[in-house]
Amino acid sequence: MAKKTSWAVIIVGISVFVLVVGVGLVGVVGYVIYQQFAFQAKTATEMGADEEFARIVAKFEGQKPYLVIEDGKPSSARNPQPRPGSPSKHCTSSCGTRMSGK
């Protein structure tokens, strides 16, 4: 007859397995989080900063700001542009019939 394994050995084996898997999972999660918050350090020069700022400002050339800072307080732009696809204030009465499909 085969020798029976005691419950204590089985419980210790399962506990060790769970502990090893748990430590592995914590390590993987910690590494992923570390990589998510890692940033690239690069040296900044005044010329490089000016070039980068000019490149970003060039994207918005010709656009009016939505928000204007006046006397240290934000206020909305005086003549905001209508959003694409929305009716403007200058819509005539024919706009209502055209929009409703009549």
C-alpha cells in the first residue's frame, strides 16, 4: 500500500506556491508601474527651449484665444468663434426649417 502524504505537507506546499506566485506578481506590477512613471531626462538649453516654444506656437497661428487673462483674471474672448456644426446667433428663420427637415 502506498504511503499517504500528510495534510501538513500539502498545506505547506500550497502556501509556498502561493507565496512564490504572489511575490512574482508584486514584482511584475511594481516594474510596470515604475516604467509608467519613468521619464526621460534631457538637458535643456535656452536655445532648445526657444525653438520648441516657437514650434508649438506656430501650430496655433491665426487662431483667437478662447480665454483671455485681463488684470490677472480669466475672461472669455470677446468674439468667440461658433463651434463647427452648431447654429450661430445670426441664423435666419429659414435655418429652423432647414434643420428640422421641413
